[in-house]
Amino acid sequence: MFRFNLIGLMLGLVSFITSQLVAQNESQSDLIFKLNTNIESGKITYKLTEAFEIIDLLGNPDSENKFQDGGMLLQQLSYPGVEVILGKFKGDIEAPFTLLGIKIENQIVDIGRDSKIILRSNHDLSKLDDFEGFQNVSLKNVNLQNEIKLIQRMSYDNLTEWPSKENMPPDFDPINLLEVHKTPGLGIKILHSGGINGKGVNIAIIDQPLLLRHEEYFPQIIRYDSTGLSGYSPKMHASAVTSIAVGKHIGVAPEAFLSYFAVPMWQNENSHYINALEKIFKLNETLSDNEKIKVVSISDGRFSSNPDYTSWQKILTKAEEMDIFVVTCDPKFLDYGTLKIAEGENPDNINNYTRGNYSSDTNIILIPAGNRTLACQRGINVYTFDRKGGMSWAAPYIAGLAALAIQVNPRITPAEMKELLINTVTKTSAGPIINPIGFIESVKKSN
């Protein structure tokens, strides 16, 4: 009798567990179906969907976590078979968390990350961050007539779709602005017109994977090394720094030759830069004096907080001994800050500049960076109008100017170039501004 009851109990338990699993599987299937349906219809989409919309659709998550990843604050919502990631920049206190990614049964789902973001109303404006701004965004459904302050802090590109004229602020012409600021400014075009354009000088950039065939800089690339990075897509940072250094319209040294070394900068490892510099040293052993790489641009400044810092310092010393001018964002290289050109004003007029977002009273030299047009990784003829202008944009500007100096005086040393850059600044109310024409004149005299 006891044995019969025990068997019955066990059968009942198995039946109960089975029914629970079936119900759970049905619930998970229903949840996944609802999610897929809303993704396909566009109701759930990249950067526009907020956390409450996910919860309204799927119910309360099994777990919710918030954490920081670099400059991003992230929110993770976990459901059976589904993981949802939302995020925002940590400086955007009032911005909502918006959708960045979804995994269904550990498979990444296409939520329109690489498609144009189509705003549905003015409410969606609050979901866009300052970093990417209006890039590859359709604004046709919004009214920007009274949003000039928002516009003036948002970057955009020539993929941006603007509202009709009556829904735009008066006198704001984004297309013209994009063209006006396709220039290095501060008289560099005058140097170009006199034949001082970096012709024959070989410079190198060590940065993230690059969109190679962009019309702005492709003809200047003579070698590209992306060892270990196959499968990685081109990055925004890469096209921007390359166009500043050697771009045909944007670049400081548009006739310089470029050797590009792609590295995973996001890993915060000095070893990647060290390995790339060692490649440059070996390459130079095979080249004639006229062909050697003389300038290297690295738009990073976190070396002292990364592993292998002692080795990094040693290789910098070796580079200088080999007369290779390594430009970085490290204040130990040169304590520089950024400038911002007044929107739509002449970039050659020094009075049109103010201190940029990344500057301080201690800076001994300031470099144009904000309100600049740059090559974009989204396509071979796509350009971005960048509002903020980070320190990363200053390094290739200095590197390009060094290429002009070497063209004028091939025997000039890295130490001499640094000294002349500092000694020729123009002192203004904004601070000590780099003086390209005065610098090159001083380089000529030192020849």
C-alpha cells in the first residue's frame, strides 16, 4: 500500500513538473513571439525604445541590473530566453535609457542598429545623445523651429534627413555649414597654395580599424596593417583622425603618404602601440631616407594607466633617437587643449575661435577641434559635422603640421619641432593658439 502511494506521488510530481515546464515553454514562446512581432513592425527599435516600453510589452523582468561600461550606463532586463540591454551616456543625467541590443536564446537580434533612425515626434529628440547626435537620423517628422540650442550641440552628417524649411530655425543651413568647415583653418590652406602640403613625407597613424576607400583620404594610403582584426567593422575614430591628417579637403598634410596600423584601442593596452611602433622601426630599416616614416599620430593619452608603461616610455625614447616624431594626447608629450570655431565663421580668422570642450588654463597650445567637418566611417562619401571636437582630433592636426615641417626641412628633429610649435603660438583672449604659418616660417629659418 505504501509502495503504491509512493509510486502515485512520484507520478503526480512528474506530471506537475512536466505541466510547469510546458507552461513555462509556452510562456517563453509567447514572450519571444510578441517581441519579434514588435521588432518587425518597428515598434521596438534601436535607440528609440525605452525601458518602460519593454516592460509594458513583456511584463516585469526576472532580473534587472544596472552597471557602467566605460562612459556608458547600462541597464539589463532578463526574461526567459531574452536579454535586453539599454543604455545612455553617464553624463546625460536627464536622458532616458534607450534600447541598444536584444538577444533571443543567445542570438543577437537585428533591431535596426545599422539603419537610419527615424524619429516619430519631438519626444524622441530627448533620446539622442550628444556623441552621435543627428548622425544617420531622419528628422522629417519633428519640428526644430524652436530647437536651435539643441541643434548647436548635436553633430550630424550628410545622411541626416532634415525637416521641411518651415520646421527649421531661420538662417540655419546644415549643408552649407558642413562645407564651410571642411578645412584645417588658421591659414593652412595658404601654405598648401604655396606648395607646402606634406608632399613626399611618410607619416603613420596607429588607431582603430579604418574605412579604407573613403574619397577624402584613400589616395594617400600606401600601406594598411590590420593584423589580428579581421572581421572588425570600420570605426568612427579612425576615419576622423585620418581625414584631419591627410584628407584632401580637411587634412593638414593632404599630399603626405600614410601608413596605417589598426589596433584594438578599446582594450587599453600599451602593448598594441608598442608592437605597431616596432613594426615601423623594422619597416624603416628597409626604406630609403626619403621614404622612412618620420611622424606617428596616436590619438590616445592613457598610457600611464595601462600595462607595460615602462616599455612604452622606452620605445618613445627609441623613436626620438631615430628622429621619429610620435604625437599623442598625453600631456607629457605636449600640454595642449582644443579650440572651437564659431559656427559658420571663417576658420582662417583666429578671432573666430574660443576654447574648446577639452582645454584648461594650463594648456601651452590650443588646436582647432570643435565644429569641424570630418570623414565618416558610414560610407566612402559620408562626412560628419562634429560639434564637440575631442583631444583625439588635435593629435593628427599636429602630426600633419609636422609633415609640412619635414617637407620644408627634412633634417628637423622631433625636439626642435616641439620647441617651435610652442614658441610660435599666437596669444589671444582664448589662450595660446597654434600658428601654422609662423611655425613653418620658423622651420624654414632653422634649415
